[in-house]
Amino acid sequence: MRRSTTSRGSERRGGSLASLLLVATLLGACGDSGTVVRAPGVGDSDVDSVAVTPATARLDQVGEVQTFVATPLNAAGDTLSVTVDWSSSDVAVATLDQSGDATARGPGQVDITAEAGGVNGTAVLTVAPVVGS
């Protein structure tokens, strides 16, 4: 461990374990959307259901984006912080990134699926056909 000398000549150790744990916790909580902060003892196998909101959505133009949110729940209905994987049933209609943002690619209707711990939740996205020219 690095030691530094104070102005009075005594040795000082660089930080405490509590400070280190606090910084690590804050950094984990402030991570980007791809970071999963998992509570101690919580695993993907604890997922009982996955709620996806909104349950239905409509986009009117190719290129528009709809954000979906997945909430994994345990059997008691408590929200779990676990990894969620997103998918679209038809990438010709809409594609998804791993943040839950669906981008309209063409007209049609797709199921948007959020998977966590082997459990799926779904929503329906409709992309309106182009009208006129």
C-alpha cells in the first residue's frame, strides 16, 4: 500500500476499506445502461416474470425509435437487477439494441421480447405502412 507523509512527518495510509467500498458501489450504480448491478445473493434463476412496458406501441415512420423497459420480478413481485437480453421477432420490421430501443425498419407488427434468467416478457410493436408518395 502506498504511504505518504503529512506535513507533520507522520505516516498516513492512502484510504480505508470503507471508502474503497463506497467508491466501488457508486461507480457500479453510475455505470452505463449495459452495466448490471446485482444485489448480493440475487441470480438470474430468481426471475419469475418479466414485465415489458409499454405493452403495445406504434411507430409511424421508418427510422423512428420506441424505448421499451423490462422489469424482471421474483415470485414475491420484487424488482431484480439482472441482465436483460432484447430481441425482435422480425428484424425487417424493427431492430433492437440491448438498451431496449426499437428502431422501425419497415411496415408490420413484431413481438419485442425481453429475456432475463430464462424467462421472457413481450410487447407488441406496430410499424405503420407508408401511405401515399
